[in-house]
Amino acid sequence: MEPSPKVPKEVIEGCKVGNKKAFEEIVLRYQKRVFNMAYRMLGNREEARDLAQEVFVSVFESIKDLREEIKFEAWLTQIILNHCRNRWKYLKRRQYFKTDSLDDPIKTEEGNMPRPIYDTSDNPETLCEKKMIQQFVQKGLLQLKEEQKELLVLRDLQGFSYEEIAKLFHLPEGTIKSKIHRARMDLKRILERLSH
């Protein structure tokens, strides 16, 4: 679960009147969350990076219309979801889906470089295993129905409460709980199928 980076009211107010410093603070606070959510929804890092930029352009252009009674985090999440849904449809029409692989090099200005693996707390075997599990789950997520994928990303990967998700989807909390339970069961079946 990602910690909620709660943006101060004065930053939002500054952003509403076009203060670039205030907008930069919003980007710094939320860029990781926006990218992670986009990546989980789309399964492609480049697409997620592009989408994150589009999300922040939308935030900058429409924040002046944000009503005070609406929580900024909920408003931002709705923008991310809308962008992800549109991009997903666009990519689906072009049959463009690919998850990153440990074997894929990283493109840099100097050419392709091998993907680094490092974490002082884990040995290479553990890291490789974790990465493979993440990619396996990501592959399963991408096979779920759009709504199921969104619900699992919000609840299980972003740490939203059932109540917050219910508000985002304009559905009763009980309905959200049963939809998430069904999505988890479907993901389990997909992962079992993929493992054979």
C-alpha cells in the first residue's frame, strides 16, 4: 500500500490560479502513484510513463474546476482511471500489449543497456523470483475484465479502502466487496491456467 501523500490546501489553491511551483509540488507528490497505477492497468512501462504525463496535463488544465468538497486524491484517481480506460481501448484496437521482461534491455541515449537488478536486502535469485512473480501476476491482471482489473489495482495494489472505491464507482460498499471477491477468484483461475 502506498502512503497517501495528502496535498496541502494552499498547494491546490496555488495550482488553481496557475502557480507553477504549486503544480510541481503536486507532480512530485503523486508521480510515483500515477505511474504505478497506470503501469498496473496497462502492463507497459513506456505507455504508463506517457499516460502519467497526460494525467498531469489534465490535472493542470482542469484543477481550476475542482470543487472544494471533492477530495483531491479521489478526483486524481478518477482522472487516472479515465485516461487508463481510454488508453486501454486504444491499445486493444491496435493489439499492442507487452509486459517488460527481465531480459529486455533498457533503452538509453547511449544505446541499450542490460536491466540492473539490485537490492541490498535480497540476493539475485530472490530478486529474480520476485520479478517473475510480479510479471506473472501482471500477465493475469491484464486478462481480467477492465472493471475487475481496476478494482484489484485500487484495492490490492494501491491500498484504497472499500469505502473509497465505492465512492469512485458510485456503488454500494457491499457490491464493491463482492465484485472484488469475484475478481480475485477470476484472477486465481487465470493464474492457475497460466501456470500449467
